[in-house]
Amino acid sequence: MAQYGAGGFEHMDGSRYLPISEHGLIGDLRTAALVATDGTIDWYCCPRFDAPSVFASLLDADRGGSFELSADVPTRTRQFYFPDTNVLITRFFAADGVAEIQDFMPVVDESREADRHRLIRRVVCVRGGLPFRAKVAPRFGYGTESHTVELGGGHAVFRSPSLSLALTATVPIETDGVDVSSHFKLLEGESAVFALDRVSADTGPRACPRWEAERQFEATVRFWRHWLSRSQYHGRWREMVHRSALVLKLLTYAPTGAIVAAPTTSLPEQIGGERNWDYRYVWVRDAAFCIYALLRLGFTSEAEAFMGFISEHGIMRGTKETGPLQIMYGIDGSCDLPEYELRHFEGYLGSAPVRVGNAATGQLQLDIYGALVDSVYLYDKWGQPISSDHWDEVGAVVDWLCDHWDQADEGIWETRSGRRNFVYSRLMCWVALERAIRMANRRGLPADLPRWQQSRDAIYRQIMARGWSAERGAFVQALDDHVLDASLLMMPMAKFISPTDPKWLSTLDALTTDLVSDSLVYRYDPAASPDGLRGSEGTFSICSFWYVEALARAGRLEEARLAFEKMLTYANHLGLFAEEIGPTGEQLGNFPQAFTHLSLISAAFNLDRALG
């Protein structure tokens, strides 16, 4: 059982931090919570993904705060998702009985109830009888704000300067003035309900009796199953593909249509290292790739909502010195995401700094133009034809790109070592122009086609002349360079080069030799290509799925299928992936990661098609 003592927070196995992979995710399309395999919620921000944390013992066992709930005797635990939903079940197996916690956040449309962000934890004893223990220890404002507790009427209200939460329970609760706890016993067939709500002047505490928890459970199950029923994927890896789709949907912010890269901040790419970033924002690239994956499965309304986000917040009409687009935005479309460190948090397993905000906002990354225009092209093709206003925005962006594609930038991997002439950035500029030309031709839309075609062809010739290294027998990371980069696995997927072109097959062999380790793919070698940061990192999971797709497109189906099946073994017990895989198979980086799940969907879809 998790407990706070003199030594801080400990999980039931005695560790202060469980592995990143030992978590499931629940959410309400506005925010999300991580639930550990021992029943502890150790990451939760309210009222939105990017709000300050309420529970963050994942990043600091002493100061972060948590919501513990578990059997008060030694147990074995197992977690699974209620089939085809984002309702999480954590089961406890003890000598005297079996019980489970059903964790979920109802998805509601009415704004007043949606503002509650109700988090329901229903404990059910299914065999025998078990004692339980709960402890709710919020630490508001990333653990910087003090709070009071008011107990009465079957609920407790935690009040801090920035946020108030109400805990209602169907079992007795008590407080020490800071935290709220409960000890209770359930016999077979009995249940207890805890509900945590945001409260304000408009939304006061509201009880959650057992019958209401049951009704909310059923409604939440119906919501997720109805959403998933729209999937058109019926291939070999249905369970993994659908779990990935459910993850991507959990990462959408319903009020605006934004899609966050991950629901967490500062989970390390190397334990003890400094590569810890805040991913609770909208990366243009990640969100555009998400749209591709969801459109592939038949989910057009998410693409429509994201197009609304782009249009409503004037994303393509930006006027910054670096161009119309910046690489990321807040979930409300905000442009300013200042980066700072939470120096009072020790970080996951001591991996400091813990960062909030992201300084990469000010970087120039030209590849995002290709990702965005490609997503508009796919939406226009598979969703709804884009509006005339939207086409005007696309045209203005492409006109800007004609003048600015031939410059150095920070690249897809957000290096902090200065700008370079990255080949992947050129590739995606080519994609932006090529897809815009296709749209103009297919729909007879107005465009300066001679200029667009001239720029497109100039990029192609430059990549072929200076992005190819005869010495390496491969396309390389930067112009006139010799270092390899896994982002180039996108070349055949972007339709820049035939997947069976001799130059591409030679590149694929070189990447396999230099960057692949038992199907896992490194982004690049920091020793050969310094990125301005200390330490190393794990293999990058999106690249591993890109590798599968590249093998499949090259006709190497046996290798592709084996690499894909191997990748699936690195998922956690729920089918979730972080950003990276460490040297011994551990999950590293923010979790779960949209990038990884969208590339799993794409790889499965295309491998299925190739296998027939």
C-alpha cells in the first residue's frame, strides 16, 4: 500500500517510484490522470491538461501529492481496461478475497458538469472480504500552494488559492487538517465510492451515491464503445490499434479540438538525465500526424475539430519572424509557453530538472509545414472538402514557404545546438508544396502553380544532390553531411522516393546497421551529431514503427512483421507506450505518447495491407 511517512511516499512494493510503464490513463477529454498498478493516482492536473498538478508524486514522492486507494493487506495486483473503453480496472488478489477499483472520468457535454472534471473511484469486493485504506493528499500548484480542509456532510472540501476540490465518499472519512483518509472493510458484493470534483461558486459539492456511480460507469462505457464503433480497422492487430486510437482520443482537448503530445511533463528520456520536457501542448507535427492516423481508421470528426482549432486560432495566419507557424501552441491556441523549472521537485527517480512550459516554442522547424499541409490534404480527401477561407490560408503558407524553405533550422528533434540544414526539414517542405499542388489541381483551386512547382522541384534536386552521401551510400541527416538520421525513414512514406529505389534500399540498409538494435531504432547518434544536451537517450518508438513501415513498403514483409511483433512486446500491460524504450526494455519519456501510438496505427494499417 502506498503511504506517507517520515521517508515520504512509498508504493506497496516499498519503492518510492514505480516504473513509468506501471500505469494506466483515464480522462474526460479535458484532462487526464495516471493510475499506478497499486491503485495510486500519482499524476493529475485540474482543470486541464496543462494546469498545475494536484497529484504529482510521480515527479516527487515527498512533495507531489497522491490519491492512494488499495487493499490494506498484502496483495497481488493486475490492471486491465474494461473492453473497448478507457475505464480502468485495478484488481487486488489477497488471501481472503478479491476486489477491484473501477477508475474513470465521465465524459459530459453540459458545461457546468463538465467543469467538475469528476473522477470516480468505485471499489467492489468480488470474492471473500477485504479491508481497504484510502488517503487523499492533494498538493496544489505543483506542490507550492497550501490548502485547508473542511469536513462535513459526507464530504471534504480542499481549498487552495487557485483551486478547490471536493471529495465525497460512501464510507466514513477523516482528516488531519491536510489530508483525508479512510479505513473500511468490504464483503463480497459490497462496494464503496469515492468521487473527486472541482468545485466553485457555480458548482458546489455533489454526492455520488452507489446508484449514481453505477449509472455514470455505464454511461462512460457507452460513450467509449460508441466512439470506437466508428473504427473501420478490422485487421490482424485490432486490439492494439484500437487501444492506440483510444489513447489518441484521450489526448484530445474537446473544448478546442487540440491534441496534446502527452499528458505528462518531465518523465525522463534517461534516468537521472536532463532530457525532461513538458509535452502537455499541441505540437503542430504530432497533432497533424494524429489526424492522419485517425482519418485512416475512419474518425473524421476529430480531424474536423483539429481543423477548427487551426482555423479559429489563426494558426496559419501567424506573423512571427520565424514564419506563419510556430512549432507548438497551448491547448487554447495560446502562443506563449515560457519554460521554467520546478526546483522544489526532485524529479522521477531523481531526474531533474522538472520543467513546465517549453522553450522550443521559439525554434524554427520547417518540417511542420509539410505535416500540417499534408493533414489538410488528407482531410480534404477523406473528410470534408476544405473551405475557401482555409484554402486562402494554405496558399499564403505555401507562398511563404517558397521564399523560405532553403534555410537552416532546429529540425524535427528540437536540437539545442544551433540551426543546421536538415534533410528531413527539406523533405517536409517538399511535402507541403507537393500536397498543395495536388489539392489545387484536383479541385481547380487558385494557386501560383508555376512558382510552387519550381520550388518543389528545386527542393527535390537539392536533396538528391546534397542530401545523398555516396560515401555512406545513404541519405543523411544534413546537407553535405555523413551522419544518419531515423527521420529519413519518412522519405518513402511521404512519397518522395520509391520504397524500392536503389538509393532508398541502400539507405534502409545503412540505417539498419547504424541505428537499429533488435527492431528498436535510435533517432541519431548524439556522439556523431551533438544536440546540445548532456547524456544519452533510449530508442525512439515512433522511429521503430516507421522502420516497420519502411520494411513493409520495401517488400521485406517477413522482417517487417517480426519487427512489428517485437515492438508490441515493449508495450506495457495495457498496450500503452511512452516515448522511448530504454536499454533493458523499460519505458522512458512522457507517457503515454501520442507520437508512438499514431505510428503504431500507421504501421499496422500498412503492414496489414501489404500482407493482404
